[in-house]
Amino acid sequence: DVKVTQSSRYLVKRTGEKVFLECVQDMDHENMFWYRQDPGLGLRLIYFSYDVKMKEKGDIPEGYSVSREKKERFSLILESASTNQTSMYLCASSFNLPGTTYEQYFGPGTRLTVT
Amino acid sequence: TQLLEQSPQFLSIQEGENLTVYCNSSSVFSSLQWYRQEPGEGPVLLVTVVTGGEVKKLKRLTFQFGDARKDSSLHITAAQPGDTGLYLCAGDRGRRALTFGSGTRLQVQP
């Protein structure tokens, strides 16, 4: 069974703080993703990575950075948290097999509140 | 810009009713996936459709991919309270990433 875990289910931070969200997967997946989910907007892709030390910007990368030092771990960093980054953050992973459809497996999410 | 539009956004029905959820785009996708998300959890994959016109059944759920691979539908027969959740369609963007629709929130009343 694929397992994607996220470091916290709930997090409350103050404006201006540096925030780290950690994601770990145990299925040796090459691809990892960070999304944020807001009501009425669905899931929006922030960053993704298809290999260690590789990263690509998604649709809304502003205000975020990522780190992938090990294959199983993908971190999302908010350099200086702002209230408009209050959201549900979801991590996902998938295999990188050409010719497949890259089904994604999600963690339970981290609900971040920035006050 | 939202590339995948889902309708309806909200649906509240009685147990035993049938329903259809739609996922539409002006873009062609090489494949389309449907996920269900329950409160407090991440989305879970239900099905992937790949071929234009393809129909897949998962118990009481029927998924169809449009002939032009721009749209898809999910039909639930005799809905149960356990079907309650947020249904998301997602299209393959061709660079290992997915584009998600805004979701349809389904509530099935017992």
C-alpha cells in the first residue's frame, strides 16, 4: 500500500515566520508534488519534482520554495508566511513510467493557518 | 485560468437517486483521472480513462471519456451515503503533472 505522510495535520504560524512542510513517501516514487487547496478553486500546483535535486514551478510558485535532497522526501518552504497563504496543503507522489498515466497518491494534507 | 470546469459545484440528493457530474475543457488531455476526497483526507484515485469514448465501471460508478478527449462524466446509480465526498477530475498535462478541476461536492442524505 502506498503511503504518503505529511509532518503535521494542523499548523498555526504568524505572519513573517518561515514555515517548513515535510512530505515523505515510501513507494520509491520519482515524482513528488505540492498543491494547495482552497474552496471553489480545486487543487493548484505549487511545485513538483521528478528527481532528487530537481524541481519545476507549477501554476502558483510565488512565495514558496521547495527542497528535494532525498528521493522519498519533498519539502515545501514558505520563506515569509503571509495570511493569503492560509490554506490546505497537499503532497502527492507518482511513478515516472513513460507510457503510464502518472496516477498520484496523496497525503492527508496540512491545514495551515497564518495569523 | 482553470482549464477544467466541473459541474455542478454542489449536489445534495437522497439515498437511492442517480446523478451525473461533468468535467469539461477546451483542451485535449492524453488521459483523465477521477478522484474522491473525504473530509480531512487527501484525494484517492477512482479511475483513469485514456481512450476517447472509453467507458469504465466501478460498481455503481460509471465513468466516460469524451470522444475528443476534452470532457468526461461520472454517473452514480442509486447513490449511497458512503458516496458523499468531493469528486475531482484531473487531466494529464503531459509533463507528469495534472490539472485539477474545481470539484463537485456531493452530499447523499440517508
